[in-house]
Amino acid sequence: MKFIFDAHLDLSMNALEWNRDLRLPVQKIRELEKGMEDLPDRGRGTVSFQALREGNIGLIVATLIARYVKPKNPLPGWNSPEQAWAQTQGQLAWYKEMELQNELIQIKTVSELKKHLKCWESNKTYKQLGYVLSIEGADSIISMEHLEIMYEKGLRAIGPAHYGPGTYAFGTDSIGGIGKRGKKLLKKIKELNLILDVTHLCDKSFWETIDLHNGPIWASHSNCRKLVPNNRQFEDSQIIALIEREGVIGMAFDAWMMFPNWRRGITRPKESGLIIEIISDHIDHICQLAGNVNHVMIGSDLDGGFGNEQCPYDLNTIADLQKLDKILNKRGYTENDILKILFKNGINFLEKNLPI
């Protein structure tokens, strides 16, 4: 069973906002949510610590996420940046408690990364899941001093925006540039040598960011607009720009990002024919643009506000990402190509860009 690196999971959001104890098996979490109707994915989750271990997914990028929304913004979120900041600190406290429970171990440096990978491979009793800390949407960063605080707490990646207009940039389903505050954020990101995650940036903010920022860039969970026409995906010119910057792009398993004309809450995975293999179309497309397999990784985003009602029907839990091995082999990818996609590309990027 091959090692997998998943570059995007909202673990703390599931723990604190969905009230899921991720130490439980997926089926137990589903049973506890039977009859609950507050969220579309109740009783349909796919992620737990056990499922990650069963899938040999020993390294992840784990997020902090809390949106600040201004009064006229219809999106859900917090009414002040200070509340958003406090929410992320609560999420961080959960990660730290899971470290004390020997479920997780934070990866902040290259040496810690290499030690973790060696332990995972050689020690059968070693069960800690390695996580690199990221912020999805920078609205919770009240000031650049707050970003410095987060860096000291182990933050290693950050995306300036999520959905809609944000404090520092415009995200999915909105239009606008990065502005003065966004430029200030980019300057501090560069100073701290954080990984800049361009996922969710609208086109205008994306191109302004690419022009201004010369530090490490990746897209933790973004698919191809050529295959699924929507502003949430990257058009070919954006993918090429990331390739030219030696970036990597994580393949997301949210159905509407994989499959065109998906209607959330209406289309059903099995009836639509949505299977894991369809992500290979996105992988193929990026590899064709690059001329190699060096710029694709996995950024599943599983349980990122959706469950098995909105992901491939042959994916019961996140452990089923292991099916990609045979799928890619059937597509003609070599053994080394598959290893690159499943973990090597993402880990090589981290080894180049994390502190020594």
C-alpha cells in the first residue's frame, strides 16, 4: 500500500463546528449523526484518524478556517476579525490536544518532516499523523503581528481568500484585486517564507498575486476549468503559471469540482456515474500542460463541508484514495509517476520550502 500525502483537510472545522470526534471510526461518527438535519452532510462523513491510517495517509495539510464577513455579505461567518481570530485559536487548541493524545504530530521543519516519514515507514507502532498547519482564508489575521504569532505557532501555509470578498483578496464567486492590505499581507508572507496557497483566489486576485509575489506558491485543492467550467477551477493559463513557478496543484474530490453540470443537493453520485477515476482526467490535463507529472498532488478536501453525498460513489472513506494506485496504473502512469502524484511531488515541495 503506497504512502499518500493529502494537502488539504479541514480537520479542526469538523471537530469543533461539526462536533465530530475524529478518533472514532467513520461509521461510528455517522451513527452519532443519524437524524441530524442541520447540515447536508450529516451522517455522511468520510474522514477519521482511523480511516487516514487505513489509507496509509500519513501526512496532511490541516487547516484553520474562520471567515470575517461585513454586514452586507450574505455568506456565513464572524462579525469581526477578532472573533474569527479567536475561532482559529480554538481550532489550533484542538490540534494541540490531539498531539497530546498521540493522534497528530505537527511538522514545522524539513528535519521534522524527514523524521516523521522515517518513523511512519519503519516503526509499526508509530501512529501519529503528521500535519502541516495552514490557514484557509486570511480574514482571521487581524494584523501582520498576528501572522507572526501564527508563524511562531507553526503556521507554514496560508491562502489569502476563501469564498466571496475577503479582507486581503477576493475569493471564489467574487471579483476584485488584492488592494493595499493584500499587498501588505503578501510582503509579510514573503518575509516569513510561508507557502502561499492560491486556491480560491478569483482570477483578478490570482494574477495580481502571481505578478507581485515571488515566494513559494501552491494550490492545495484546485481542479481544471477546462473540464469543469467554473471560476472555482483554474483555467489553463493559471495552471501554466503555477507550473512555471514550480508549484504543485492538489486534486480535490468535491463532486462539483470533478464533474461538469453537478447540481449540489440534487445530483446523486451513483446515478451520475461519478467515480474516483474521473479525477484522473484532471491529472491527465495538468500533466499534458506540464509535459511531465511533477506538478500534481492530492488535496482531497474530503469532508470540507460535504460528505459522501457529494463525492465519488466508490469512495466510502478517505482510505479509498488508495484506489488511485490501480486507476493511474491502468491509465499508463509508471510506478514512479504514481509515487510522485500520491506523495513525492508534495513532499519535495515541502522539503524545498519549509525551514531547515
